[in-house]
Amino acid sequence: MAGPGPGSGDGGRRGAPKRRAAREPAARTYARALPVVPVRARGLTIEGADGRRYLDCVSGAGTLALGHNHPVVLDAIRAVLDSGAPLHVMDLTTPVEDAFVTELLRTLPPGLADRVRVRFCGPAGTDPVDAAVALARAATGRTRVVTVTDADETVLGDGDGDGDGDGNGGPGRERPAGLLLEPVRSEAGVRPVPDGLVRRLRARAADRAVPLIVDETGTGVGRTGAYWAFEHSGVTPDVLVLAKAIGGSLPLAVVVHREDLGAPDRAAGAFRGNQLALAAGAATLAHVREHRLAEHAATLGDRMLTGLRALAADFTCVGDVSGRGLMAGVELVAPDTAPDGTAHGARPGTAVRPGTAADLATAVRRECLRRGLIVDVTGPRANVVRLLPPLIVTEEQMSAVLDRLADAVRAVDRDSPGGSVPLRGKRGPR
């Protein structure tokens, strides 16, 4: 990772956290939780202003399918810059956009690719979902969109949507305009929706003429061990929401929809024609496909989940381990004698004191950082350590990730106070 980093010298870069605290709001949660000033990066590795190197298992919240600064991505960006082509043209057709759409369609299953339309929208977090919902509402003339949870099989109910039944179990309510499903519920603790449930919901939605919207924002481009996560269940969605990894590290969002659904008559964001993102995205899509990185993610993901589940056997502070492919969540639980209820994934008979599980997850993240590993914390109780290594992670790097995480959990387990919060489980090897 040669070459100078941006900024006004090493001293200026090292002082960046103090200046951030004085200039910017506390809402910048990543900067507060991960006090690293990155100056160089390549693949899985980030180098900070202090010269320390870290293994990055956040990957821009899953945006970096190929890790940092992959050569094929950089080459694609440089080609556009050197060509003199416009960098932003809204949604005018350009050679760069045409190449992106061609590659995107090449990655879709044949039964879907030959009957869809591709719609670009703004790259902000909610833009593609908003565009997909507007599409479903315009196509059906209905307004209500329901969201699937990992245990929600009755979300469409048994009604016919006409008068007495609404298709959602409530009499007199309209049938939904769409059914929105995230194949792996990342913010809920990295919890996959079971394939059987996805198939049943697909059948129910088709029977009731309710479009199935699959949100692949965090799961697409090989991360779960299939190029698109919906392929695990064998279903064909009506609408696909795509973002994050499809931009090859740059902001880009796309809605792919069944051609007969049409499109609402309104713009979907001013920044939907970013030529650099389209070029980086096309290069990423092609590289993942040509190098079979989805299969690599399945293999390394199995190894990662196996290693993480071993932690649950060794430490009582580790609860459920969930995920698919190269996205995993490790739940932290805090055993206590207080009768406050039992945490999800805790040992039978183990109760939880409010707040302590989140404190443990934060402590594990902090100890990981000390050991040169960057991880995230998620879940409704902020007690799940999330790992999203890039698809190019090697066997050796995966070993280092698992070793550093295990050592971090061991440190937290060892340093936690005894008595009211006994956290000492079986010790793993040092």
C-alpha cells in the first residue's frame, strides 16, 4: 500500500479525530466507535495514520465486495477519467451505463433477466426502496406495503383482498400493494429468512397478485454464497432492490422490475447517472461472476460460521451465531440472576440485565480494534457483533480474523466483573 495518503502530513492526519469532535455532530457513530483515521487501504487491510494495520470486516457496511481499492475497480474508474467522458449525466444513455446494464442482466437467472427493466435511482439509503414501493403502488393501485420478518408466515393471511379479507389477516383492509423481503435481516442481527418461508411467501404473493419485492441491498453480488440471495430459495421476485456492492465501492442504486409492472411518472433522484459508479459497478459484477467469488464466499462463509459457533461452545457470554456466506452475527448475552427475562440465544434458565449485553458487544468491538480487527455492532439490542469481510478474503486472512475475534471475546470474558454478572465460560486455547 505504497504512496502518500491525503491530508496535511502525518501530524494533521493524526489530529483528525480531535477536529472531528469539535466540528461534527455526535451522530457520526462509526467515527466515535472506531477511532481510526484511514490513510491507505488495499483488499482486507486498512492502514491508519498511526501506521497500524487493521483487517476490515465492516467493508463499508457490505459495500466493498472486492475489498478496498481492488485493481479492476481502480482501472475501470481511471478509464472513465482518462476518456474525457462526462462524469454525471442524470439517466442519459452512455456507453458506461450500457456496459453496466449488460453485465447486470448477465448475472440474473435466465427466467428473470429476459423479462425485466432496469431503473436507476438516487443512491441514498432509502432511495431504491422508496422507488420500488412507488413502483408497486403505481402498478397495483394499492398503497399498503408489508414487510417480512424471519418468523412471519401469515403476513399475507388467507383473505382474498376483496371486502371481507385483506390478504393480511385483517377484515376490510385492502390487499397489500407489495411484500417487501430482505433475505438476510442484517440490522436485526444478521438473521436469514428461511428458504422454505421465502418459497411459501412467494406462492402466496403470486396467488394474491401481490408483487414480491426483494431487497438485496446488503446481500447481493455474491455475499451470501449465491450471486443473489433470493437464488438460495429458488424463487423469482417481481422487483429487486440493489445498492451498496453494485457500485463497486461508489454510491449507486438500481431497481430491477418485471417489465409489465411499468414505472411511476416521477424522477428518482438527481444522482442516478454517476458514470464512475457505473464503471466501478460493472467491473465488480464481472469480476465476481468470472472468478466465481460467490462460491468462494460460500466456502469461506461456512468456515467462518463454524469458527464462530465454536466460540458459543467456549464462552457463556456468546449466544446465537447466525448468518449466511460472508455475513455473520455473533450475539453477546450477559447472564445474571435478575428476573428481567431471557435474552434471545441465551442458555436455558439464563436471565439478562438490561444494557449489559450491548455493553459486552461494545467491549468486544473495542478489544477487536486493539488486536487489529474492525467489526461492527448491530441488532435491535445492539448486542450482535457483525462481520462482513470482502469476498476476496483468503484462508489465511480468515484464520487471522477468527483468532483475533476469539482473543477479543476471551479478553472481555476474563475482564468482566464476577458476582452479579458471571461471564467466565470455558477457556479457549491462548
